[in-house]
Amino acid sequence: MTGSDMLMRIDDAGRVIECSPLACELFGWDAADVAGRSVGALLDGAVAEGERHRPGGGADSMLVRSVPAGSSKVWEVRAAAGAVSKQDLAILRAMFTQSPVGLHVLDDRLRIVRVNTATRGLRDVPAESLVGRVFGEAFRLMAPEKEEETAREVLASGRPALDRLVRSLMGAVGRRPRVYSVSYARLESECGEVLGLIVSTVDVTERERALQRLETLEHVRGCVGERLEVVAVCEELADAVVPAFSGIVVVEVIEDVVRGEEPPLAPVDRDIPLRRAAFRGLRSAYPVGEVRKLPYGTPFSRVLTDLRPRLVPVEPDSIWLEADPARAESIQRSCAHSLIVAPLSVRGEALGAVSFYRYRDEDPFDEADVALASDICAHAALCIENARRYTRERTIAATVKRRLLPQQPATPSTVAISHLHIPGPGGGGAWFDVIELAGARTALILGDVSGRGMDTATTMGQLRTALHSLAALDLEPDELMARLSDTAARLAEEREALPSGDPLHRVPLAAGCLIVVYDSVEQKCAIVRAGHPKPFAVLPDGSAATMCVPAGPVLAGKGSAPFPATAVSLPPGSTLAMINEDLPVPLGPLLETGARRPLGDLCDALAYALRDANDKEKMVLLARIEALPADQVLTCPLPAEPRAAPLARAAVRRQLETWKIDEETSFTTELIASELVGNAVRYGAPPIRLRLILDRQLTCEVSDTASSAPHLKHARTIDENGRGLFIIANLADNWGTRYYADEKTVWAQQTVGAT
């Protein structure tokens, strides 16, 4: 036979003369039985010249024509244009016998008519058991109604539905549910008649599980480690893996790690306790937060020995369950059947262990899940290690800060003190000081260094030390603040001079301060502030108001703007409130209601009102001021004449007798007063004033209007003068000079001894 499209040759009587292999393949004939048979019987229908015939199970179309053959006529049957070729048949044969993609031919009632060999492999059942069954039922799909609806939409519209992910129910015993990628396409005849559907299925279970593992790992990496607290990281881990990876999870961390201490190297000693930091599931064997040692001879203790994850089958007769009865009971009640125990470790150091359980109808773990659990725990361990280091640094910084803050704040007799400290996340640099000054005065100081950590704590300590040194010079508040700012500027320059790789080099120094100096004799406050909010004052009658104090620049600020000081008179019994930043609640109403309440109660009320305001560190210093009794002060004007010294000694003697001061102290005070007055007469300018103040110390002050500063000299043996301040420095506990706008005061202090 000639021509690739030739199907057969028949004689004038309709008997087959010759038949091609293509026709036999197309119509399903046996080549040995075709020759000589009637083509009408073979085709089950008449064949006429020029007529297209479509047999029930063969080619779509064929063309019949007559050709001369000597005295008779021979009929040739050729495949019409678009008919199935040998290549088409080969492709179909390969698709139904060799393709890894499952193929299903469905009729218009969605029943399986034919399947390929891959389909039988997917279901692991013979083909005859699938033919005639509805597609959704044959594969036991989880949502057969939805798939039937999709198939009927394809039948009706002709639009294919491609790559639909469909899940099956649990298969035979030991066979896990599968995930298939299903595509639907409509089958049509050449004339457009709907014959049914062709459905392709690909088992993508492993692909989907791998994608799910990647998604779980990415979710863990995105969610775990947002907070810098060890227990918080454990909570984040538990939330991230349940239920995405396991139904139950237990996170146990070595107790020293929670406190920020160094983790132990593996193998971990059996006496080291662990804290149950997080749990998600049905029933916890032990309360969350409990600290206990792990029983020896269990997967949980073994994993801390070699830091190797384990896939552990959970069976009623597992011998390791006997070592931990409480956990065994919890596992039994939860119906857990599969367990992975993975270590939390970094650089060979053990941080803890994580137990992943699956229970009831959940799929058991496999080796791929063990690898995923290891990756999850590796990321969680890094986050826990970061949190541990942060906790350690924060603990050290807090310890340093506590040591740098006043351990026993001064308690002046005329000022009652109470403070409220609300630590922020990571600590901070807020601090306060109460410094007793000469002349029954008290310096109240509230400062704040921006930032957190060790660097902030040490900077705070440097500024506080500098402030104490400057306060010993008895400077006025504005000058004290200016010199403190100069110190802060030098510290800022040191930061800028650090190598560029030093983290502190990129952190500018920013600090604020508020200084109030209260004079209990004059009943006045001198106030200066640098960057801090204005102080509050609550008068004895309960009225409260913000004190109008002009703002100065922040410490170490650019420029040379001054720090203006403000003098305010306050009646005894008034309460001052100093804050390091504006509070989220009005401070006035809280203080007005407690004008006469103990300061400790006021601090408690503030703490209750600020219970949710812990985003930043807050420091509140409360001070209730009182006046020094008038009978504890002697003020005596003196003439600018040599007789001023004897007058001063007599006045001092009488007053000390009234105060019942011992003779030795009285004699020393007379001598000090005489020397101070003598210097004022010789080197000062009138008017001259002597003042004795009896508080916790006895202070002798001599004031004059000269601006010259006294200098301590070491007189030689033959010198007739120059020994006054040298004598005072040896007799007094402390001495100094205080300058005002129009006068200076030289003072000396002694410890009081009563008769």
C-alpha cells in the first residue's frame, strides 16, 4: 500500500483486499482476519463514494473514493484531513502506558471509563476496580462535592481547570493522606459533541510537604526573636510551630540561661535544672515556669548529652516513660504517638531542649521533619542566645546603675524625700541626688542620660561624680549647671574621637538635668533646668501649679546659651515634684489630692496611675520642704572695725551657751568666728554679717560685699599673719566660699557636740 494516509483497499463487492496497520490499530482489527471480509460488516455501516463515516470506536473521519483497476473498480479508503495518524496513536499509547502523569477518561456522568498505568500506581489498586466509579469517590477526596462541581463547570463551559490542589482522605493502614495536582479538560468530537472529560492527576504530596516545611521555617524565622527576653522568645517559638508543625510543643531552658548566665557545655550535668519556659497543647505535665531537673535515662536528658535530635516513637511500653511518670501520663492522655526531641544549642553550649509531639489523627513525624525541627531549633537557639546576652548586659547595666545611684540618699532635717523609678525596656540613664549644702541648704537634682545599657550607665556615673565634685565648691545653681554641661561636652568629644568602628562613636551624648537648691533659712528655692520639664509645686492649701522656670539648653548642647536660674519663695509644707519627662497622666490632680499625705503614699498613687506607661524610663522625685526653726539661727551685723572680732566671739559664746554646745566646740567656734571676721574686716568690704546655724552641723558664716576670694596659705614660722584660713581648715570639718550677685560668704562647719 502506498501513502501514509492509506487505510485499506476494497473491491467492487465490498470485500477487503488490503488493510494497513494503521487501520488495524485504529479500528482494533486483527490483520489476519480482515482480508476477504465484507467492509460493511467490519465498519457496521454502508460506505459510499465521497461519504465521511465515523465508526463508533475508531478514527474521527475517513474518505472513500474509487480508482480504476483494469476492467474493474477498486475502492481506496484514506484518512481524511485531521484524522488520527500513526504518530498520534503512538503518543496516546505512550501516555496511557508510560506517562508518570495519571490520566482518567470520564464520561459525561463523571464515571471513570479508562485509566493509564500511572493511575494504577497512584492508587495502588487494579484498573478494573476504578472503571465505572465516580472520580471523587475512587480517590476518596476530602471535598468530592467541590471537585464534582468543578468538573461539571468544565463540562458545561469547556474552559479547562488546571493545577488544582486536592487532598485525599487517609488511605489504607500505614498509608498517609496524599495531595494531588488535578487538571480537567473537556473531550469533544469533531462535530462538537461533548464526550466527557480527560482528568490528569499528579501526586505532589512530597512537594507540598517540602513547601509546607519551608513555609513553617520562614514563619519561625519571621516571628521568633522579636523580643529580647529568653522566656518571651520561647513563647514566640511555641506560637510559631503550633499547629503548623506539631500539635504539642514543650520548650525547656536551662535556668542559668534565663538569668543571663553563661550556658554549660555539652554534655550537661544531670543536676542542672531547667525551666519549663513555654507550652502549647492539651495538657502540660508540669506547670509553665516550674524549674526542675530532667529525669536521667529519657530522650530529653540524652539530647542534652550529645546535642543530637531524636525521632522517638511513643508506645505504651516505651521504657523511658517509666523515668518520668508525670510526663508519661500527660502523653497518654493527649494520645500523642510521635515525638521529636531537639536541642537548643550554640557553639557546643546547651541552652535547653524542645519537644515536638503529634497526636491523634496527625501524621507521624519522619526524617524530613527531624531536619526541619533541627533548623527551627537552630534559629530559636540563636534568638535565645541574643536574648541571654541582652539580659546579661541589662543586668550588669542595672547593677552598675544601682551602685552609681545614691545607696543611702541624704535625709536633710528640713526636706523629706521620696522617689519613684519606673524602669523602661533595657534600663536607661535616669538618676537623682540629694546633696546637703552648707547653711542648711539642700540641692535636689534629677538627671537623665538618653540611651540604655552599660554605656549609658557609665556616662550617668561620670556626670553624677562630676556633679558631686562641683557641688562641693558651693557654686550657684546656674554656674553649677554650666560647668556640668562643660563636663558633658568633654565626654561627647571623647565619644566622637573613638574609632569609627566603635558602636559608641555613632551614638551622640544627650543628657538633661534639673537642679533645685532649697534654703531652709530664707525659705527660697533657686531652680535651673536643662532640657527637663518644669517642676510642680503643691502648696500646703492643696493648690498645685507648674513653676515658671525658663528652659535652658540640654547638657553638651551646641552653642553657648546660658542656664537661667529662677528664685521662688515657697511656704513651709510645700511639695515639689521633679520629673525627667512629661508624664502621660496629669500630675497636678494627683498631687493636689495628696498635699498632706505621706510622700510614700503619693509615689504609690503615681505608680498606680502610670502602671501601663512603661515604654520609657521614668523618674519622679518628690520633696516636701520645711523651714529651719528661727531659734536655730543667729544673725549678727558687725562693724567693719577691729572691734568686730571681740563682738563676734561674745555673740557666739552667748548663743552656744543657749544651745548647750560643749565647751570644746564652743571654744573652737569662737576661734573660727574670730578668724573669719578678722579676714572680713581686713580684706572685705562692709556691711559685715555673722550668722550661726545649728542643724545637724554647726555652721559659722561671715558675709561681706567684697568680691575678692580668700586663699589658704602655709605661713612660715617668722610670718606674723596669713595663718587664719590655715587654722580654720584644721579646726573645721569643712569650709568654703559661696558667691552671690552682691556679696560673698565664707563658712565653716563642725560636728555638733552637746553638753
